[in-house]
Amino acid sequence: MVQDEIFFDPTGAPLAAHASGALHVQDIMCLRGSHCLFDGFSLTLDPGAALAVYGANGAGKTSLLRLIAGLVPIQAGAVTLPAAPDMAVAVHYVGHLDGLKNALRVWETLHGFAGFYGCAALSEWQTKQILSLLGLSACADRPVGELSAGQRRRLALARLLPVARPLWLLDEPFTALDTQGREVLTRLVGAHLALNGMVIASSHEALPFATQTITLPAPQGSV
């Protein structure tokens, strides 16, 4: 099965399904400077569901993801995931910027992701498996600075794999990806959802893996 190929513990065995329990976003408010992007915003996301967040530029799509991830303070309301009380260890966030270091080699970057998330050192098998899944096997020894935009995006998405976390927050996940890259990401998301994971992704285009959608209202003064 797909998830058996992707999600595994340090011994190479498949990981157990994620803990059950819905994500609850309750009456949150988001400010950008003195401007209120949204107030009283709520949603519930069940295990195995993927939410696509649409909206015009400036509507607050990225801000919503960052609020849920705990990267910016919530001015009002609450974000809770009962199965994982500490949101800091329940979330993988992949922003629209790749956050990669050009001097590191591709395999070194992958091991850096694992170390950052407190994972035991990746085995050679795991490293090859993840790079193969992302279509980066031929690039393993290349410096990140030599990668194309699409390859960099695939590598940025590799941070989702070394450690299992129930909630993936993806900001414009298809940016710079070609058709094959989009299929790879869709397959990864499908495996995550099959393990009762959850996904919230912002986008300006339809996301094939979404099971539900919301559209944030356009910011005041936009045309």
C-alpha cells in the first residue's frame, strides 16, 4: 500500500495510524497591523479530511495557516487538537518559501529536517526511499543551490516525511511543481489522509485532494 511505502519508523516498519480527534478552530481573529483580516472564524476538520482554503491576495490564507500552526499569536479564540494538546509537535508547516540552504547537499538537507524534528538518524534505506518518492534520487549528492525551482519545492516537501504529525499545513503547495511533481504531492497527501491525517492547504487553484473547501472574503478595498 502507498502509506507502507511512505510512513515508517526508524526500523523501516510502517507507522501506526495517527491518533483520532478533530481539529477545532474556534472564533479566531487575525490582525495584520491595525487591519482585521477576519474575526470570529471557526472550522472543524475531521481525521482523514483535507481542507482547501481559497481567496484573493491579501484575504488572509497564509495568515490563517500560520495562526493554526502557532507561528503567530492568536488575538482571540482558540485552536485545539484534543489528540495532540501540544500543537507545536502536532503540525508540519510548509510555507510558500522553501527555507533551504544552498550550500547543503540534498541528502544533508533531508537529514537536517529529521534532526530538527527530533527524529532518530535516518537510515540509508529511509533516505533513499524518501528521495525516490520525491523524484530526487538523481540529485542526492547535488548542492541545493544547483536545483531547479521545482526540485527545490519537492525537497521542501520532504520535511513532511521523516516524522509523522497529524496535521499538515501547506501554503500554495503546487507552486513550481510540474505535472509529475503535483502527482507526487497528491499521492503523499492521499497516504497521509489514509492514516487519519489532516491537511489544510491554501491555494489559488483547485486542489485535487481536497475533501472540503472554504473561500475567505476579499479584503476591504480590493477590486
